[in-house]
Amino acid sequence: MHIYTPKHTMSSVHNYQAISIKMGTIIWLIIASISLTTIVPVTACPPSDRAALLAFKAALHEPHLGIFKSWIGTNCCNKWYGITCDPTTQRVADINLRGESEDPLLQKSNKTGYMTGSISPSICKLNKLSTIVIADWKGISGIIPPCITSLPFLRILDLIGNQISGEIPFDIGKLNRLTVLNFADNKLTGRIPRSLSNLSSLKHLDLRNNMISGTIPRNFGKLRMLSRALLSNNKIYGPIPESISYIYRLSDLDLSLNRFTGPIPGSIGKMSVLGTLNLDGNQLSGTIPSSLMTSRISILNLSRNAIEGNIPDVFGPRSYFMVIDLSYNKLKGSIPKSISSASYIGHIDLSHNHLCGKIPVVTFFDHIEASSFMYNDCLCGKPLKAC
Ligand SMILES: *[C@@H]1O[C@H](CO)[C@@H](O)[C@H](O)[C@H]1NC(C)=O
Ligand SMILES: *[C@@H]1O[C@H](CO)[C@@H](O)[C@H](O)[C@H]1NC(C)=O
Ligand SMILES: *[C@@H]1O[C@H](CO)[C@@H](O)[C@H](O)[C@H]1NC(C)=O
């Protein structure tokens, strides 16, 4: 996921060129360049980085795999499991500890990882960190150290699959290089900090399966680089902010299983690359914006809301749905005739509404089961009983 590009110290190259030009010989150029690398050797991680890592390790307990057994010796850049350093500066750049991974250590043991303890604030002393992945260890608890927002080079922060509680640091928006923020499958509470909208490099936001409440920041649409926003299964309430539709790179929006109310903004159907829209399991009301039927969306789940009115009769060749689930709402009227002009519908569920009338004869309905049409007021025709 993260491609590391070594940084060259341009200033030392320039200084050195100035000197060699004064000397005026190519020989000097070569000698000087050799001595430059031998006089200022950076061959091991600084003792302060090593001490910070050892303090980080001391707050954790990993009983099965022994991943920390490799954390020995003075050079933390040398074969410490999960640690990568900048090749030039030998500062710790990445902490990459995954409890479920392709790593031979995990595969050989035939177990998934399990680790307890907490994330020590000493991690914040590693101020050149670009990646923090402490993922899928199931048992790590405690809070996200608030000082984590002072790591200026952080690009990936992935703590998925632990038991981390407390709140998202209020000033998370300071991490202006952050591209991946993944706190899914934890026990976080509190609100989404207002400052989150300041993460102008953020591409991937995953807060699924926590206990986060409050509303979505109104200026969420400032996250112009965002391509996936996954907030499913929290306690987030209030309206879906219209500003979400300004995020023109957004391809996957999952707000399901929360407490959102109000209408679905029609502008969402006009987003240029949005392919997946999951709004199921909320308290959304109003009607289905007709723009959703002719958008780029191919996975649409609006199930289990309080959506009313008719299904918009605007299907056409641009309507391509792998999944369209409108079940458990208050839809009425008939199934629109235009649905037969959709270019594809793989799976449809219209059950548990108040629909009525004849089910249109559509080739791609042939493989749809009767259960997709059941529990309506008076639908009839194949695959239900004849009218
Ligand atoms: C790993 O676990 C699987 C399923 O539990 C089992 O079938 C397999 O024999 C195990 N392999 C080893 C090397 O223990
Ligand atoms: C977002 O960033 C701007 C500019 O750096 C700053 O003025 C503002 O206070 C930040 N907003 C929040 C909520 O932190
Ligand atoms: C749509 O959402 C509902 C409620 O969360 C879920 O039960 C259902 O499986 C989803 N439909 C599809 C086709 O994934």
C-alpha cells in the first residue's frame, strides 16, 4: 500500500559541489564523495528511536508468536520484526504489525495474532514515522495516544481490529499528509472531530464498527481526495450533509447501520464515480431521488429506512445495478415499467413495502426469487402468483 521513496539530502550534495569546484579537480570530487559517506556514517538507528520502540513494546503483550523476540540488539533498523527505517537517516519510518497477514511467522504458526496491552505514547517520539499499522491483534485496548497528531510525516494510520476505546484525537486534522485513516472494528466513542475535514490528503477513511456518535462535520465535503468513506455500524445521527456530493473522487460511501435522518440528498446521484452507496439501516425519510436510478451507482442499499413515495420511473440504459435493495421501507405504487430498459439488474429486493400491481416482465427478473417481492400490499405476477 505504501511505497517508500528514499529522501536524498540535497543540501549536502550542493555544499560538497561548492568545495570540489574550489579544489578544481575531478580527483577531489571522488575522494570527497568517498569521505562524505565514511566520515558521517549513519549505520544504525539512533538510541532515542530504539528507546522509544522498547517503551512501545513494554506496553504490549504478545504471548503466541513471539514477534518481539526479534527486537534485540542496538540497531532497531536491523531485522526488528515490523520495523523499517529510512535508508539515509536510519530513523524509524514504518511500524507495520499485522495480526492477520501473509507474513511467514503468522502462517507457520497457523494462528491469527493476539496481543494485549495498549499503544504507548512513546510512539510519538518516533517523529519521522510515516506508517503506523497495528492491526488485527484483537486484544489491544486503551486509547489512541493524543500525541499521535504531532507526527508530521504520518501518511498511514491503521489500527483496525483491536479493542481501542476513547475518542479520536480532536486535532487529528493536523496530520496533513495522512492518506489512510483506519480505526475500524474497535470501541471508539465520542464524535467525529470537526478538524477531520482538514485532512486534505485523505483517501481512505474507515471508522466502521465502533460506537461513534454525533453528526458528520458539515464541511466533510472539504475532503477532496477521499475515495472511500466507510462509517457503517456506529451511532452517527443527523442529516447526510449535502457537501458529501462535492467529493468528486468518492467511489464508495457506506453510512449504513447508523441513525441518520432526513432525506437522501439528490446531488449524491450526480457524483461522477460513486459506485457503491450503502445507506441501509438508518431512519432516512422522504422519497428516492430519481438521480440514483440513472447514476454510476451499481450497488445501492436503502433497505430498512422510512423511505416513502414511488420508485422513480426513470430507469434507462444508464441504470446498471449489481445490487439494488429497497426492502423494509414505505414505498408504494407499482414497480415502474421503465425498469425493463435498465441495462442490467443482478439482484433486487423490494420486499416489505406497500407496492402493488403487476411485476413487469423483465429478462433479468427470471433468476430473482419470490422473496424479493414478498410482503407488499398487492404485487402479483411471476415469480409471485398470477394477477
Ligand atoms: C492449520 O489449520 C488448519 C485448519 O484449522 C488445519 O487443517 C491444518 O492441518 C493446520 N496446519 C498445520 C501445519 O498445523
Ligand atoms: C483547519 O485548518 C485551518 C488552516 O490551517 C485552521 O485555521 C482551522 O482551525 C482548522 N480547523 C479545525 C477544526 O481544526
Ligand atoms: C442491505 O442492507 C440490509 C440491512 O442492513 C442487509 O440486511 C442486506 O443484506 C443488504 N442487502 C444486500 C443485498 O447486501
